[in-house]
Amino acid sequence: MKTPVLDVDTQGSLLSPTSYWEAGEVIIRSLPRAISMQGDRGFRSISSCIYGGGLQTTQYIGNFQVERSYRSMEPEKDLQDRFKEVGVPEEKMPLAAGFLTAASVLDAGWEVRTGEQWELLTCVSVGTANSVRIPMAASDDLNRSYSPGTINIITLIAGVVRPEALVGGVITATEAKTAALYDLNIRVSDGRHATGTSTDAILLGSTQRALVRHRSLDDEKPMNEIQYAGLATTFGQALGSAVYNAVLHAGTRYLRR
């Protein structure tokens, strides 16, 4: 049976538990306690995730749900075991990037944006039990801050993205997250609006290839590069709105539970 093409409804939910994002050539599986993404080829990525973070080539991405009481001295080992459970081969582990969250991954928000020579997919899971605000007082409860509530942001881009645009995209995505938290009225214990949670993580990845619809059979040369990802650019505005809406949808579902 052919895998359904990725489709997202107006509330930022996937319409099929297994789907294929054609622009980025990624198989997506939304499981009861995990979101699994497998690219046909690797993405150039920048991320802060627990497993496979930094500047990497990433082909497998997992966002795994844990209990609120989760504590582990070896989260990297735990994530490696979880990747094996969703079918990532041992030899492919260096190409994997993994997140943990105590929020329901079934509540994740999904958004797609399309430009002339690029397309982006954003997935965000939201939990705000450990919300924080910058600046954070030194006397604040650090044990609470390390709990696995977490806002995990994954944005994949089908297109050619310069390294400085990936870094700029992290800034834009973070600003969008904070704006959505404000509109969700998420606050910290002293009543101020939260700027995030204490364990937020992000991954931005790009195919570094032209969109499928722009390729010829013998042409893999890069097309126009995305050089900037700030709000002065069409791409930056699309990225910001995708992350904002994904956080808003996922956060609304989280608050209703």
C-alpha cells in the first residue's frame, strides 16, 4: 500500500498516522508515544537535542514521550534504545537526532509552508509544566527546571540553506515560540509571562537540494540559496508563522488535557 502524502488540517494535526512529505523526501510516523521521521537522505542540521545535537548530518529524527517522573543518568543511551524500537539500524545511529518530552506527542502541532524554491515542515510538541522566564532568579527551583516538560521544535526545509540562515532560523523560531506562549497566556510562578521552558530543544535541517519539482533527471546543482531567515525575508516570515501556529495548536491541546 502506498504511503499517504503528508496532509495537515486547519488545527495543525496530521490526517494520517503514517505519511510521506514529498518535498523533503521524509517518511513520518505518528505513534502513540513517539514521532519518528526518516529521510531518504540526510539533512544538514543544527540542533540542541539530547542525542545527535550540534552541527550534523541527520537522517532520522525522533521525539519520544516519557513519564513526567522521568529521570535518567544516561538519556543518550535511553534514546539510542528508543531509536532501535522504531527501527533505526545500529549502523545508522550517528545519523539520528532525538528529543524527549513529557507532553503527549499526539498533541503535536504540524505546519507546512511553501515558497517558490523551498518548502518547510514544522512539528512542535508542547509541555509547559516547567515554564520559565528570562531573567530567571538564582533562587528559583532548579529541580523543577530540569523536569521533562519541554517545547521541542523540529523544522525541516526542502531547499538550499546557507549556514547563517540556519542559525538565523533558530532565532526566528525562538521568537515565534515566545510570542505563542504569550498569546497562550503561559505564566511563571510570580505571574510574569513565560519566555519558554527550562528544557526546550530545537532542530533545523535542510536537504541542501533543489525541490523535487525543480529537478531534472541529471541536475542536482543547488538553486537559489536561502541566505537569511529573519523577519525581513519571505522565508523568515514563513518559518516564524509556522512555528508560532504549531506552538499555538499544540499548546492549546496541552492546556485542555
